[in-house]
Amino acid sequence: MAALGRLGRALLRPGGTGEAAGRRGVRALRRSPVRVLPPQKERGGAAGAQRSPRERPPTLPPPPPPPAVEWSLAGLGLRYEKAGPGDRRLGKVVTIAKSKKFRDHHRKVLLEGHRLIKDALETGAVLQTLFFSTVEHLKELPEAELKRANLVKVKFQDIKSWSDLVTPQGLIGIFSKPDHAKMSYPAAQLTNSLPLLLICDNIRDPGNLGTILRSAAGAGCEKVLLTKGCVDPWEPKVLRAGMGAHFRMPIIDSLDWESVPSNLPAGIRVCVADNKDPGAQAEVAPALGGADRAGSAPGNPRAPAESKPKAAPEREDEEGAASVCVPELAAQHYYESWPRTPVAVVIGGETQGLSPDALHLAASTGGTRLLIPVVPGVDSLNAAVAAGIVLFEGKRQLLRRHKQEDERQQFPVAG
């Protein structure tokens, strides 16, 4: 303590060495502590291991998936995986499968719901991965098909977050894109099938296309052809609106008009649906679900189906350029006799209506326009509604014709 007192008095003494020593002491207190570094050789490895403050620490690899769990169903053993916390497989698969580009490239489709998945399995569609929330969902599905698939149990909340349904059922399946040539359609559908075909021309609304397919299956259509420009029939909204129609009859999509005739039976007659006012003479007819910008008005709405179509004059588009010449078809009401075995009906799109290719195909087969009269001033019918009207009328006429032929064979008229 005495030494500190002497040092303090020396620092406070004016002038001399005491004042200089005080300044040196203050500077010494302001200096930062010295960091002791290891030798250069030892410091080399440590420097390489140091990270900058902004560098992120290395991420740990994801934990391995939990081992598969075996369970027994009706005496048969099935294996499934249980998705753990943070498992993103469901979200990734669902997001990719909803992309049309992915569906076309990898030939995969997504089906959701018990009924749709069951219908697909019973017709021979190949299931690749099935996500389910409870084991009870699997008890009503074919066990043989489940054995060949990858089963993953996930939480219902995970399925609900990725589902398109308001009330999801807890069942999502990834299938190989079905091939109509390899499908085994229900026997009841094949027994009640009629020589009636449907051609969809540029149907772009998913809800309309799904409803049209459902009507075609209900009417007993032999097959459905979709030209390029139609919405993908395996889009989730189309599947929901179709209510299983995809697995009750062949659906051939993405056809250009040059390949349509090769998918039709020989001797077929192609008719086009229209709801033009029969009294109009020179107006452009609104097509099914939209304006028919391709054809001109028929001269006689009750002209016989066998009359030869006339070539309509070339029509100018909005820019003044001459468009392609399209034939003028004879027209008749949809409730008049028109089916001839076999027969096909073309349904036009909602916006562009019947295409020139559809009219040319109808003209080349002796087809006609099938008019659906509406009250003047009412807009054209919805494509799905008009398709149902024409298809079920065609079914009624075909069944009546078959009944008359059977009666003639059973009770032949004496010569």
C-alpha cells in the first residue's frame, strides 16, 4: 500500500518524470490484450478449420426412414412404411404429379379417394405408391394389387394439407398412366355398350370434360376420342367430375384430326351437335357451348341426312384474311331419326365451337348438324348439357331400332 501511495504522489507531482509516467500508464490501460498464437505449423490446420462468421454450419444428413412395419390383413401379410415427422415425400409426389408436363413425361397420374382408386385397381391400372391415413382404408381394396405397390402411412393432416377435396378421405394413389388397350372394363359396361362414339373437339374446361365423360359412360358409348386442344383427361378436376367414367370405357386423347379416322370403325357416320336457330339463314351458327365460327347456316334445317353437303363460301376473319372453306351440312333436329350403326357425335368447344376439321369429317361420312332448339334470346347451351341431350337421344333411338330389328326377326312378314 505504501508503494502505491508513493506511485500516486509521483504521478500527481507537476512536471518531471511523474507526469510522463502517468501518461504512459493511461496508454497502457487503453491497449487491448495480446492474443497468444500457436506456432505456424500448428496454426495451419486450425486456420483451415475456422469458418467465417457468416458461413453457415454444415447441415446434418436427414435421418433414415423408419423401418417397414408388417401387419396382417385377412391372413395376408402386407408391408407399409410409416412416414416420420418432417417427411416431405407426400408433398413432393403430389406437387409433381399434378403437373401435366410430369404426367406426360413420366406417364403417371394421381388419383384420390376410395372409389376412384378402387375402380382403377379393378380395371387393371398399375398402382405405384399409395398414401393412406388409417389401415381401415386398405381393407376394401384388392390385396393382390396392394402387395405390388409401395404403401406409406401418413397423418391425416398431411393428406388434408395436400388434398384438392374439401373433405378428403385420407387416400391418395400414384398410378402409371392407364393404357386403354390393357384395361379390363366392367362387364356391365361392355354388355350395355352401343355403337355410339363421342369426339370432343377442343373442350378446355375440366368440369365440362369430366361431366361429358360421365354422360358418355352413362349412355353406353363405345369409346371417346379427344383431339388436341382438349384439357388433359387425367387432370384432377376432370377425374373428380368424371366420377369413375375413365375406368368404364376407352378414352383416347391428344389425337390430331388426321389420326381420328383411323380410330373410328369402318362405315361410321359422324354428326356434329349444334344449337343454331333453325329459322336463321345467313348467320354464323353458335356452336355447342360457344359460337360456331367454322360453318355457315344450313339452308334447310329439315334436309334429309343423305343430302350431299355443299361447299360454303370462304369466310374472312377479323383481320380480313380469307379463311379455309368449310362444307355446309344439312341440318335436322336432334330428336329426329339420325343414328345409323355405327354413329359418332362431335361436341364443340366452349369458346371456338366446332372446328373446320370436324365439319369436313362429318361431310365426308354423310353426317348432319343435330340442332338443339332453344328459346330465342337464350345463349348457347353448356357443352356438357348439350352432350348429355344428344347422347341419350342417340341411345334411345339406337335401342328402339335394335328392338324393331329383333321383332322383325322373330315375326318375319310373310311374302
